[in-house]
Amino acid sequence: RLYGNQVTLNLSNSTISNSGSDGVYTVNCAGCSYTVNITNSAFSGNGNQALSINRAVSPVITNNVFANNTSVASITIISGAPDFSGNSGSDNTYNTFSVYGTLTEATTFTKLPGLVYLVSLSATAPVTVGAGSIFKGTSATFSGGLDVQGTADEPVVFTSYKDDSVGGDSNGDGNASSPVPGDWGTIYIGAGATATFN
């Protein structure tokens, strides 16, 4: 558990397992901010989130493996651009890599094998979404533009968090719920911005 303003966490080549709660947790406190670099590590068997990162500035969370956790990640960003490339997961109860908050620098979201992005975010800088990425959620605002780079073999999907047909059972309730119109509120493109969907 980390607490404070302008705190930096560097974690690499490590194993974080079997916590009764979160594997890594930064406290959501007024005035706090965290620079987080988590790379080439394994997270398994954690009882809540493998990563619960609040008030992050340009978090770098790359090339990690998430397996058999209750949930994978909840990342709240207050500024900058995240890098989530190279992460993968399997056999997590909730296979969601949740991203919330505000992106103020150009950001690229890449495919996360075995995981889906669960999003509610606002971006004031350009956002690129790589082929094969799956976005579930409620709403997203792209004031700086959006470039969706799906292919015939690896389309990009925006859908309800209740949609088990793409990316598996992301809300962990089996077949108890089904997607309905309105689960996803809006994909908003700001005035003067360009959106490209492939």
C-alpha cells in the first residue's frame, strides 16, 4: 500500500501472489499522485484487484501476466498517457483491465490477450486503439481525436460489459445478465477532432 504525493513505484521481474486483498494498492487521497512503473511481473491468486492504482500520472504497466486473481486491474489516471502494452491474463474471475480518468497526452491502447479494457474516461489528446482490442464500458470522450485500427482478422470491439460473446464473462455473473441498448452510453468525439474507425 502506497500513500503520499509524488510517490514513485518501480516494480519489475517480481511475483505478487495470494494477497487477501489487492496485490498493489495506491491510496486515493486528495492531493496524492503516483508514478507507477510495473513491468515483467506475475500476479496470481490475489483476493481482490491484482492492481488497484489510484491517481496515477502516466502509468507504465507493461509485459505482466495476470492469472487466477479475483480481478485484474483498476487504474485511475489524473494526467499524462498510460502504457499498457504486452499485458496478458487467464483464469481471472473478472478479466477486466479497468481504466478511468483523464488522458492528457497521446495514448495507444494495444490488444491485451485474455483481457478486456473496461473504460470510463476522457481524453484531451489523440487516442489510438490497436487491432484486436476489446473495450467494454459505459462512456468515453475523445476530444483530441480517435484512430481505431481494427483489421478483418482482428477487429476492435466496443460493447457492453455484460456482453459475454466478446472477450468472455467480464462481469463475473455467468449467463445471469445480457447486454441491452444503453449499457454503453456514448463515444463522444470533440469539436474539430477526427475519428477514424477501421
